[in-house]
Amino acid sequence: MASTKMMHLGAFALASGHHVAGWRLPGAQAGSENLELLKHIAMTAERGKFDLFFLADALNTSPTMHPSMVVRLEPLTLLSVLSTVTSRIGLAATASTTYSEPYNLARLFASLDHLSGGRAAWNIVAGAFPAAAANFSLKEHPEHSERYRIAAEFVEVAKGLWNSWEDDAVVMDKDSGVYVDAAKMHVLDHHGAHFNVKGPLNISRPPQGYPVFIQAGASDTGRDLAASVAEIVFAVLQDLDTAKAFADDLRGRVRKFGRNVDHLKIMPGVCPIVGESEKDARAKLAELGARADAATSLRVLSERMGHDLSAFDLDAPMPQLPPSGMMQGHAVTLAALAARDGLTLRELRDFTSAAMGHRLLLGTPEQIADGLEEWFVAGAADGFNVMPPWFPGALDDFVDHVVPVLQKRGLFRTEYEGTTLRDHLGLPRPAHPAAAVAATNAAE
């Protein structure tokens, strides 16, 4: 089916694989400090014409966390390296507004955007793991609504810092000896409820104006933040009707904030297992399940539900739990799935170990493409954040076999048409506020 609108694809790189046992498969490679593997993932995704390569992050660790998250490289440092072995694919990283400072983070993302030629994206998170607080001299993790108030102010400060210099402020005129036009420098001088930041930032305006903003909040507060600033929204969704309702709600909120709804791309997570047949794909899933460590699988589910589940009966129905204020998108989706299908805690644990609560797609390349196309054509998604269960084979399978099917159907690009991530997504470059003022004055 031909379409003038193109699907967007992200490669979510949990380098031990999204399945908790992905790293244990024969032939699988692993390690979030394995630079050669991470280079391969980024370069393969670029070969597949993906919009972006994405790194998750957290600011705490434990031996019982998902294997990809126990030890890992700092994501912005890593993306700076990956910018040298890629030329088109967007480079996205998670960074917390609760446990960062706007000046430092704005400088880091501006640097990445410059180094990559305009390919940086920031996944804005308010911080889901209370254990991080003790690493930042805090006695306790701020409560949910407070974290989002911090996040909203943080983003506004970062945008102000990226506007410290107008686009043409650095002149480097040898004849006059003028290096920068001082009249085109702007001091932020922000004084708010959570931050006091003088500015200006000591780096010129990023090639994209601002890095592309990503958000994944599922609560009302999170959805409002996404609707007010996000350009990509990652989501945890299992069925088409729920996905359509989520998309309709979020787009409605975008309109209420006075934004163009086409400037928001909704990209639910999908975990594809490609086989020569559906039976073959299910056999791969069964092999992964047989290799999964039960304790790690339960820990992953506990993190997503926001409660320690180790004391509950694995063979009893999934218990009803109060909201935790943590990973609400995962918790709500998984609880609804358990209630709908009557899953025991053990069954939900095993399901979550495969894709961490995200949608699991099994089958031939055509079947995987069918599953993506259905949601895309229905308006439930503008694209997908692809979460391979192991590396590099599962991503290679998707790029080599599923992408060509999508391209043949006219659903996905065959070549990049631009050079920046904003180009790939069809997003405008935000004008500097001074340029808007000048345009208004000229019109008058």
C-alpha cells in the first residue's frame, strides 16, 4: 500500500539485547561498554535509513538490573564517538532533569549537535529510580509532580541557554578584528523556583537550533510535558485501540498548547523477532525464554511496576498494586495486560522479560511489516522505536528483511533526503527569538 507519509524508525540500543537473556544466545554479542558492537548497531541502523539511534540511561546500578544497564558508558560521550562513524542517523540520549544542571546539560547537547552536524536528540526524563537520589547528595527522590515541575523549568532554561548567541553571532572578521558580534549575545539571567542561571552559554547556537526533544511520560503530568515540548514521544502500548486512544489524547493536548500536531511524532516501542516462518520466530522466543534468569526477570518487572514483587506468589494472579509514581506507562500497560488476559505473576514476568512491557512482534518479515503498517495506517503511531531482543543478529534481521518490505510498500524511505535529524522527521528548525522580533519590526 503506497503512502505519501513515511514511517519513522528508531533503533533502541540496549547493548545486551532487550530480552533479559538476549546476550546468552549463541552468536550474540553484548556489553554496553562494547564500543565495536555499539558502532555496529549505529552503522547498521544508518544502513537501514533509520531516523535515530537511541540510548537509555539511569543514574544508579545493581547486579540484578537488566544486563544492559548494570555497567554502561556515559551516553553523550558515547554518542560523540558514534558521530564519527555515522553521517546521517540521529543520535539520541536520555538525560535526567532531576539529577543534572541546565548549564552543563545544555552545553553537552550543543556540543553533540555541533560535532554531529545537527543530529542530536534529548530524551527528557524526570528520573524514575529513587536509588539515584543517594548518588546526588539528596536524602530522598522528589515526588512525581515536583519532578515534572523541575523538568518543565529545566527545559525552558536549556532553550534559553541555546539562544545565548544568535545564529550569525560568530563573525571572525580578520579585517576588523571582530571575532563575535557582542550585540548578538544574550544573557539569560533566569531566576525560577528551581534554577538560577545567569548565562550566556559558552558555545554557539546548535545547528538544529535546539536538539530534538523526546519524552515518554504516560501520566497526565507526563503527557502534558510531552504535549508542550516534545517532538518525539516514546510509548509503551500493547493493543491498537489503546494506542489510538493514547495518540488521540496526546494530539489533543498538543493542540491545546497551540502547537502544530504534525510536529509531534509518536513512536511506540516494538520488539521484533524475525523468522523464516512464524513457527521459527516462536522457536527463537522459546529459546530466549529457556535461557532467562528468573531473578533478573522478576527484578525487571518489579522496576516497571514500581514495587518489589519478590514476596508474591508467582502462580497467583498478578496482584493489584497502588500507583508508584515511577514508570507509570509501563505499570499501567502491564497491569491492564495482566487483567485482560488473566496472567499470573510468573506469566507476566516471562512476558516482560522479552520486551520489558513493549509490543512483541513475531513472524516473517511480511508479518512484522503487517503489524507495523496496521498501527501506522490507523494513526496510532507515526513510527516505532525498534527494540531488538539481541544484538547484532536481531537488528540485522530487521534491517535486511523487514525494512525492504516497508520500502516496497512505500511506507519507509529508501534514502535520506536531509542531513539533520529535524530533516528526517520533517520538523522545522526553531528560529532564534531575536530573529522573530526583527521580522516583526521589519513588517511594521
